Amino acid sequence: MYSPGSLVVVASSAPADADAFVNRLVQQKGALFSMNKVRGLLEGRVGEAELEARAQELLTNAIAKRLESGDTVVVVAETLDADEREPFVRLAAANGRPRHLVLFEPAGVDLDEDGKAALSDLRRRLTAGELGQEGFQTSLRLAGSTIGDVKRLDFQRPSRDD
């Protein structure tokens, strides 16, 4: 359970699987963002040459608007690279929003050597508690059978003990 208005970045070696995972578990569909989703909205409306730049601009602006309004954002990263996550974390921090990272590792993903190195580095940094240096306040690793144990990602205020 996360606080309403949080930024949750889902990093994965299998972004399509991570996208399906969050689509299944997050009830607030307006909170879900990914470059793949934005590209799909823009295809055929903008030229191929400007698609990536326009998609990144639109994604960043949409996330900024939600964070400024105090709304929840769940973004699925396309890579394991900190540079991809950094603009979103900065936006959330500037707006005083909680920032969380979920490392989603489904079994059986075939990675090249660079992908294996990036995943190993992120896993090591998560385990060592070093993601605070990127601006994340919490981090969670979901791998193998633990993925199936998650029934939903919820955004609620903690109950008050009166």
C-alpha cells in the first residue's frame, strides 16, 4: 500500500510484462503511464522522426501535471537505467510527493550481457539500500513466485488509530 499522490516507478528487464502487471493490479487506470502507451497514442498523428521526442515530452508533461495536482503516478520504465527514472523522481521530489521503486523480475527473461549487468547492478543497489541516492524513499523487489503473491497495488492513507 502506498500513499495517495505517490510516484511509483516500475523498473524491469521485461517492460511489457511489467506493464501487464501494473494494468492488472492498479485500480486507478488514469495513474498508469509508460512510453509504450504514449507512443501508441501518437502513432499516425506525428511523423516517425519526431515520435520519440514528442512521446517523451508528452509523458513528462502528463506526469508533471498529475504530481503537481497531488495525484498518484505509476510509470513503467523501458530500461533499467537511472537516467530514465531521474526526471520523474525530480518532479515528484519538487512537488513533495513520496517516491517508490518496484524492481519487477519475472522468471525466464533472456537478457544480453548489458541487460544482465544493468539488472545485477540495480538489484545490488536495491539490496544495499542505495536507491535513496536516486531520490527513492522505498524500494521493493518482486521476483519469481513473489510476483503472483501481489494481488493489487493500492493507494490509501494509513488508518488512524484513534
